[in-house]
Amino acid sequence: MLAEKYAIIIKKQMNFLCSEMTFLRYFIPLIKEGNKRKIKSTLIIKKNNKYNCPYRDKNAKILHKLSQAYDFEIINASKLKDEKKIFFAVDGTDCDLPKLGTKVSLDYDSGTYYDGFYSKYKNFVDFWIFPSHKWSTEFNKHPIPRPPNFQKQDYNFTNPKCLFIGSPKFDEKINPKDVLEKYSFLKNQNKKKALIFFPKPRDVKKRDLLKIYKTLKSLGYLIVVKNREKDRIEDKSLMGDYYFEDSWYPHTSMELLAICDLVVAFSSTGILEFVASRKPIVNFHIKPFEKHMPFLYESDFCLNEDIKKSEEELSCNINHHVSQNYFLQFNRTIEDFLPNIGNSSKLILDKLL
């Protein structure tokens, strides 16, 4: 058994390889579960040149507050000693660092298969945890898009190192009332909210976005825009009624999904988060390449629309779409792709500790 084989190695301590703040949504649920079991956690950080670098002043302050709130230590990767302990990573990132013990990679559930992380790090990782077996096999059936010079990956899901347990980020129980208060929605808490995951500027024209906003407004929706800091917009007309960028934990997208009534996407890689929220989706495919995860965008609860349609036609189609009940379809999809939703952290530690 895994628990017997690695119990001596792990010995009441977990380590997390965190060169990007983005990884916190996966790590902190595991840290919280570890705290319940009196297992100490250490976050191992290193610099990168991106907006999510843990050494940026703003991010470093957030990380310090989180370490106090969830009782974990923070050390620089250069201070690592030879440790026979467990190390968690996301998509294998930094698993090639020396001096690491047992390495467990959590699948990012949006890009591993497209970006080649599995091929790059599979020989450095002892276990690779996926959201579900169906998630992995469906990903493997849809090999587009691929980055330039991508080499075909050799997947072997019968390999014992592949564990189909789930994704810790979906363990978080977010109270909508807390989100409404946190982000000053209380005066509009009874109004319908359309959450727009803002597209990359390369992909869409301003007039088309404003047409979507106007259509949603005519249906009585508040426009809530979620963007990323690296794609920040300055045009206030595109910011909707509420505008948000990234917060690392709790993750802004997950919080806003808890209070919205409709998701508007542009073939976003966050589709699994949308599904977990059980909110109907309207998708405009405007990217210059095929959809990520088309097997989810083809579900009944997702209306795939043409951005060139008139406001009247869009309004009619969206109104009909949100009037339908997708309870059974969401149940079936979640059972297939996120069977352990809400319980993954517990199951991961049960398996490995």
C-alpha cells in the first residue's frame, strides 16, 4: 500500500513547491486538511518574472497573511536540504529541483496536456494526481491546440503513479453571503448577475463586447467582469458594473461564481470551474485556435453563440437558455469529471499519508 510504503518518508510534514501564487488555490485546501491532522506544512517559494511571483511586494504581503491564517512556514527554495519528505507541486513545476523527497504533482485541470508539463516532468514525479480518469482520457482525445514544436506526449494512465483522486481547489466551500458582503454587492444582492470572463484583447473587438453587455443589460443582468492583472484594461466602458482582477486565495473566480446567475465565457480554460458552480454558460468562441476542453463546452448547459448575431437574436437565445433546468446534466458531468468534489484533499492525504 502507498500509505505503508511512504509513511516513514512523510512523517508529519508536507512541503509545497510554490513559484506561482496561482498554485495557492490547490495547496491551501491540502494545508487546511493537514492542519486537522496536526501535519505541519512548509511553502517553498522561488522567483519568477511573472505577475504572480511570490516575491512581488503585493504578493509577499498576501502570502505572509495567509501563512499566519493557515499556520504554514515559508522558505526560499535555495534553503532546501536533502529531505525525505513529501513535496506537492502543480503540473510538475519545480519537481526537477534537487534535494526533494517524494514528489506529488497536482494536475492544473486546464493546461497540462496542452502545455507539455506531463512530458517535461513525468520522470521527476512519483505520483501525478488528476481530477478523474475520464477527465484525463477525454483530454487525451482532444489534442488541439498544441504549442509550437510540441512533441506528442506518451500517456500511460495505467501507470501506478497516476492517481485519479480529484482537485483540491474544488474542496472550498464558499458562502455566497460572505462574497456579497466582501465585494459590496449587498445593495444589488437580489439582482441577476452575469459573470464575464474577459477575453484576451487580441481576440475581440470593443463593439462586440459592448453588444454583449447591452444584450445582458436588456435581460436585467448586472455586468460583473473578471479579468487577469496581466491583461488589465483601462477602458471603463468595458469594466461593467463591477470589475475584478486576481486575488490568490480564496480565488476571485471561485468566489464570483458562487454569486452569479450566468457565466459568459470566450472558450476559457476555466470551464471546469464553471461546471462545478452549476451555473448556465454562454460561450463565444473567438480564439484563433480550437476550444480547450471541447467535451465540456458541448454540454447542454453551455450555449455556444456567434458574436456576430444581432442583439435581438442573442437576447432571445440567452433568455431561452437560462430558462431551462440543467440539474441532471450538471450532476452527470460532475459525476464523470469531478466525482470527489469537496472531498479531494481528504482523499489525497488518506492515500499518501
